[in-house]
Amino acid sequence: MRYAEPQTVEEGVSLLAATEHARCLAGGASLVAMMHAGHPAPGMLISLHRIQELSSTTETPEGLWLGAMLRHRAVAADTRLRGAMQVVRSAAAQLAHPAIRNMATIGGSVGLADPSAELPVALVAASARVEVAGPAGRRTLPVEELFVDRFKTSLARDELVTRIFVPRGTQGAVGHHLRFSRVSGDYPTVSLSLVLAMEGDTCRQARVAVGSCGPVPLHVDAADQRLVGTRLGEQDVAEAGRLLANAAAPVDDVRGSAEYRRMLIPRLLGRALTLAREHAHG
């Protein structure tokens, strides 16, 4: 297996285009573990560590651009991620354990498309956008359009993720991420990210995403709309949770059965809404 360390995005794209079965190496937290577990090794590993552009953060009036090589610990510590953007910071702070957060990157999490990963779920709830570089230049797309299936994205073979844009969202909105796992530091049985905006006691905006319950982060417009315009009563939350659970496609594994995961979704939604509403009013 060959190894390369390009110093620019353009060099990295050229290597991807010229090498069949090449993979980008970001933090390596998941990719290296998969290789150790017996998954086929790529023809070339293209390390992104020397590309300084990918570790930058840019703030604009509309939101925050996060470089693909930012570690989870840096995302978790960035106080500019507040309001609706807080959902991304909240997820980064909770996932796995310090050793992983010190190594794993936001771009690696997005590019690998692990259905159990939590940053993609939070980014979907935040309505984030992803910038992708390829031989024809750069393009930006909604993060939801990047995820196609388990460990599969819409990236072409010669494209790589350069940065992620997290919008500020609605004035007064708050973001929150919840996870349930049987073992601390393990992948969650279910995770849920929420962006919520209240007007008095009435919900004026809600966007919910669920992780570990399908091949890609689960987002159901009908569930969001079921909450909007309500006082988030028990029946409203239960109905939104039912819509999410019915749309989920979880699997049975060592972390929980599909039935158990569906049962957890409305419960996590209710708890997340309670905590987010307290934050919004606090």
C-alpha cells in the first residue's frame, strides 16, 4: 500500500484522480480501525494532515465554516457554535471518549458516512452544507445529499471534503444533541439531534435528526411539522416520535434490537425537547 502527504487540496485531488482505490486519511480513528479489523486496504492512503487550509475556521455573518481536518475536541470547544449551531458542538463534546475526540475529525466523520456516527446527525439537524473539491473545482451541497448508504457517499472517486458550513439558523433557536448507549464511550444505540425555536410557549421551528436507526441520518419533514405551531404537548411529541420511529430502518446488533431502537426514538425526542425548551427559556 502506498502513502502520500499532499500539501494542497489540488495535490490531494490529483492523487485521488490518478490512483484507483485511494482513500483519504484524516484522523484515522475509524478508517485505521476498519483496516485492522480485516477490511480491504486501499491502494493508497492520502494523508490530509499537511493541508493547512483544511484546519481553518472562518466566521461569516451567516454562520461558521469548519475545516474538514478540525478535531472533534476543537469543535466541542468552539464557543462561536451557539444558538442553533450549538447542536454540532453538543454532539462533538459527547461522542466517544477524549482519546477519540483528540484524533477524529469532522471531515473524516462526514466522508466515512458511518451510520452510527453522531456528527453527521447533528449536521443534518443544523441544515449544514458541505464543500467538496474535485478536478472540476469546488461545489457545495446540503449535507443530507452527501449520505447515500452505509459507508457510502455521493462523492466521486476524485473528490474530497474540504469544509462544512454550519448556518446560524433562526434568531433565538437552540440546538441540543442526546445519545443513549449502554456502555460509556461506545457508539450510541440511538442518537438524536434537535434544533428548536420557541415563540412564548409555542414551537415556531423544529428540525430533528436521528442516528443509528438506518443507513443514513434520519430526517422526516412531517415529524418536524407535527411539532411546529404546538405547545409541545405530550400527544404532539408522541405523534412526532411515532412518525420518526415508523420511518426508521434500524438493524439488530449487540447495541440493541431494531424494536428497542424504535422504542427509544420518541423517548429521546421528548427528553431533547424538554432540555432544549428549558435552554430557550433560560
